[in-house]
Amino acid sequence: MGRVTERRRVIRLRDGVVSPRPDTLVAEEPLEIRLNGRPLAITMRTPGDDFALAAGFLVSEGVLGSADELANIVYCAGATEDGSNTYNVVDVKLAPGVPVPDITLERNVYTTSSCGLCGKASLDAVRTTARWRLDDTHAPIRITPETLTALPDRLRAAQRVFDRTGGLHAAALFTPEGELLDVREDVGRHNAVDKLVGRAVQQGLLPLSGAVLLVSGRASFELAQKAVMAGIPVLAAVSAPSSLAVDLADEAGLTLVGFLRGTSMNVYAGEHRLALPTAVGGA
């Protein structure tokens, strides 16, 4: 199996001084995901938690929703001409009776480490495939702004590989009280979320209706989609959301927070889950 980091020789320039030195880089390798033996998608990822990544990806696609729908996940031997195992191809076997989707999906099946699935489904598709409603207005989870602002530092402290490479995104699940439940790192932010969700589905924890998802970068439509498909009611990001992510949050009832930095944040949707002080003035 590929390593999480690799060493490369670089030329370092500091204050006019040139010196060769080794540098630690985050590894990036392709992972092909097969479903019941048929190719489904290829993503560029950091090796590690590959089975969880595949399971989480299938949750976001609406294929999986519980551990009993998953028979097993294996690496495919003989993935190369010489029959060796590259550990870059996994096959997900669904449990008997679980519907297998049409693999000729209305989307591209190549994903990158930066954007996830490009040309992906519309808001209508997410609405029709989501298994859990985020409508918890009768007994919503509540999180305070003070708790939210403490989460980025807790996430950063848990990023072990980032300290060595500076080249990884991270995603973490927290309780509404700010307790860290799980954290995953990957060269792709969407992969990090898939690894979190995949570990949860393998453990029979879906829907994650009592969890807060924090991502280290921006909140794209796809990350909002993944939160909705896993039943996560709160998504927070240290950077900006996209317009389509905000539209999806409004549509699905997702609490979406962006620019979570220091003591500041922007709340784009679902403010009923935040214990906000009374607003002063108007826009």
C-alpha cells in the first residue's frame, strides 16, 4: 500500500543562501472504486482509509446508508498486467438485495483531489436521494458561537500529517459541545469527508444527526451534499462557501457556517441551531 508521505530532494533558498535538502511531501495516488466488480469512479487521494473512502463516497451517491447494506470491500489483486496488487483499486460488494445503481450515471466518473465530482447532480437529485431529513426544528441540536470558534484550533492540533507536509486538507466530526469524535486528512477535502462518513457507516452510526462537520478549506456544493447525505445537520468551514452550497443548505435545512476564523464567522443558513446573540442594526 502506498505511503501517506514521500521524500523528495528540493533546492531551498533562504535569505540568499541556496542549499539542497530532503523535503516531506504528501503522497497522492489514484484510487479506482468498483461497485460489484464494475468500475464506478477514480479519485486522486492520499493512501490510507481507502475502504472508508469508498464507503463514504457511496453514501454521498445514495448507494449506501447503513452497515448491513455493505457486504465487504477488498483490494483488487491483479490490477496490473503482471498481476500485482497496487492497492489502488478497491471493489465494494453490496449486500444481497441492495439495489445496484445504473453505472451509466449522469455525471463524470473522474474526480480530482481538489473539486470532487465535476458536473455532478443538481439540487433536485440530492433532494430525491437523501435518506434523512434535517428537519429537527422541534428538538434541534444547539451549538454556541464560542464552541464553534474553538473548533478550528482543535482540528489543527489533530492534524498529524499536516505538521510534516503542510499539504493536506482535514475534516473532523465534533459533538455540539465541541468534543472531537473523528478526524481524517487527505490531499482532497472531499476525500477527507468521505473517509469520515465511511468510517461512520462501517460502524453503523448513520445518520450523524448529532454531529458537527468542520472542514479546513472552503465549503463547496459537494461538501454540503456529503453532509446532507450523511444526515449531518451542521457544516462549518474556515473559508468561503459557494453559492450552490448555500442554496443546498437552504433547501435541505443544513446549518452552514463559513469564514470560521478567530472569533468571527458568517452564518449562511440554518441559524436556528446556533445560540446567537440578538442582532444589532441591519444590513
